[in-house]
Amino acid sequence: MASNQSPSTQNNSDEIDLGQLFQLIGRGFNAIFRWILRVFLYFKKNLLILIGLVIVGLAIGYGLNQISSKKYKSEVIVKPQLESKNYLYDVVNEIQSNIQAKDTMFFKAMGINGIDFTGLKIQIARVAEVSNSESDLKYLELLQSFENTDAIADIVRAELQNKSSFNHRITFYYNNAEFGKEFAKRVMDYINSNTYFNGLLEIHRTNAQNRIAQDEKLLKQVDEIIVNYTNSLAQSGNSNSSDKIILDNQEQVNIADIFEYKTSLIRDIETKKLELEESTAPVSIINLGETQVEHTSFFGKSIVLIPLIFVSVFFILSALIYLNKKSKSIM
């Protein structure tokens, strides 16, 4: 008898539990709906106030953005020589520190008198290179055609030098246009007045000049060998003559090696002449930019910020008023 009643009792219990579960779910949905309805009624009640706050905030933000300060700047593109990049960054930081400290004695030693520190600032950064993946891929494909030639070594050397020596941009900010341009020139003269790097640069230039002179002497000797070889061929009238040249020490040299050696001498002379042209100062000035006008908004992004502040303050005040009412009802 008891065994016949237990399944029915269990089914009734399951039905009661499911019914309670559905009631709880229904109450939850009703609570969510009532909350959404209250939020909707709140915004409906205060819609005009919120729209008014946004319009007033946008108007005030737009007006503040029109208040801008007129400043100037100059950009100098430089290239450090003889591993002087760390020195360049250190000396720029030193100058900026003295600007912040308003050290007039430091700038008087540079020949700058009556300096105006208002809005004066100096910054340095590496010049970013524009990279194009498609052009880089074509360049790599082109390099493959030089894979088994002597030119590949020169190309790789040039690329390594290009990647290891970046250009840098020194930016000067100031309020006085005439003073700022003169200030930039004085600062660059000060940067290039380093005794240590100027000494190294002088030795480097002397070595390059001696190397050019020595290469030119060797080039003349090579030209004489080639001329003598050409004349001997013309005199013999034999097109099948040996391509070997016998020097005074009875050593045979391939004529192709002579031409290759001549080409390397010419390339070395060209390289050293470029070094002499570039190595005129510890920090070579690629471009001394003209004065640029820079309009800076005094209040930044206030056209968006002020409406957000107004609306946020309104929501906070509404929440405080609601909590105040609730606290009074409890008391």
C-alpha cells in the first residue's frame, strides 16, 4: 500500500518545486521589467533637462576651444656622426633641464642673453621611417638577382649602415618667433662644440684624406698597367694573347682581377669623399627648419568633456536626492 502511494507523492513534490521555480523566474522578469520602466520614466521626466545640459555643455566647450594660444616651433633634422647618438640625447636633456630650472648663466655661456623662458621647450625623437610591405617585397626579389654577384656585399653594407644610423628630429618650441630661430642656431652650435667628438672627427677626416690620396696613387699605377697591356696587345696584333700580365717580380696577374681591383679603388675613393662631406660636425644638420606657427587649444578636448561633466553631475545629484528621500521615509 505504501509502495503504491510513493510515486504519486514524489510526482506531486516535483510539480510543486517546478511551480515555485517558475514563480521565482516570473517575479525576476517582473522586477527587471519594473526597473526598466522606472529608468524609462526617469529619462522621460528629465529628458528636457538632459538635452538642455548637453546643449549648454557643447556650447561652452566649443567656446572654450576657440580660446587658443599662438605658439611657434622649429624642427631640425640631424644625423649623429661617430656614435654620438647617446651624446646628442644627453645634451638635449641637459638643455631642457636648464630651461626648466631657468638657468640664465648656462645660456649666457652659449651666447644667449635676455632669454625668455615662457613657452620655451626642446624635444628630440627619432625620425620614423615609412615602411611599405609591398615595396619591401619587391626589393627583396630584386636582391635575389644579385645573389651570386660582388654587388650584393655593397648593397648589404649600405643597408646595414642605413638601418644602424637613424636621423633624429630636434623640435624647439617658443613664443617669440625671432628669438626662437636664433635660439635654435645657438643650441646647435653648442651641441657641435664638443671637444672630444671634434677631435675624433679631425682624426677621421685626416685618415679619409690620406686614404683617398693613397687610392689615387694606386689607381694611377693600375691605369698604367692596363695601358701597357693594351699597347702590347696592339703591337702583337694577336687577339688570342694570354689574359695574364707578368709583373716585374715575374708574378702573373689575371687582367680581370686588375679591372676588379680598379673598380674597388674607385668605389673606395667615392666612399671616402662621401665620408668627408658628411663628417663636418659631430651632429650633421640635414635640415634647419623654418619657424612654424602652432595653434594649441587652451582647454583641450572640452567640447566633449564639459557636456559629460554636466550630465554626470546631474545624475549624481538625482541619486543623492533619491537617497535623501528614502532615508527620511525610513526614519
